[in-house]
Amino acid sequence: MHELAAAAITALKDEGATLATAESLTGGLLAGRVTGVPGASAVYVGGVVSYATAVKQRLLGVPDEVVAEYGVVSAECATAMAEGARALLGSTYAVSTTGVAGPDRQEDKPVGTVYVAVAGPSGTTVEALTLAGQRAAIRDSTCAAALATLVAALSTDQAGTAREETPLG
């Protein structure tokens, strides 16, 4: 996990980019993973732990329609959370986590149903995950997936930038 967080911090530094987080089921664990990396303060601007639906709506701007139609355990909510955190905190990128860590189902979705999203200059990427294990394992796996999705988005954006700069690209 530390290696993924360190890779994300390095990639953000290389790009001159910043990061925000919007967390639900991980409850600040993702922010802890990021800030556990020495030098994270150069890129990490902050985060919102939006455990309650009202906080997702009020602070992150998750539309009522998204909650009503798809629920908070959805790709649509993860997207709105990441985009809302990016706008709220003024970061280049934002990562969100939402899902069911257990022990009980939520919104009739089984334990292990998770969505992570990364919002950045090139748009928003969402990953749907089906994770196994106990609550702690699901939360840890969600953080790992969120960081891996961020690193992939950064790689794609850096590759796109490199292509745009070549004359024959």
C-alpha cells in the first residue's frame, strides 16, 4: 500500500499536480495512506470524509437525483463525489471512495460492492469493484484500488501530454 501511495505522490509531483480525497466507506483511511508518505504535503490539499448522505450532498454537491435514482453506493455517486471534491478543494485531481464495507448490506447491495473514482483534467474514471473479506480488508483493498486508479489516470494524462507536445503526434 505504501508503494502505491508513494508512486501517486511522485507522479503528482512530476506533473505539478495536486490531490484531494472524498471518502465514504474508507472514513479517512485513504487520506491517511496518502499523508503517510513523506513529502505528501507538496501535493495533497485535503479531503472530505462524507460518511452521511447529507454531507455528500451538501459539501460535495452530489445531486439529489443521483441519490434518488442510483443511491450512494454507485458509480454515479462516486463520480459526483470526486468531481465535487476537486471543485470544492481546487485540486488538479480528486479520488473518491464509496461502497459497502459491512457487516450489513446497504441499499440492497452486498458487502464488498465498492466504487472508486478519479476526477482530473481529462475527465473522470470510475472503477466498480467486488471485494471479499472482512470490513478492514475491504477498506484496505478500496484504498489500494483508489491509489492504483489514480496512478493509472496520472500515467494516461502524462502520456497524453507527451503526445500533444510532439510535432507529428
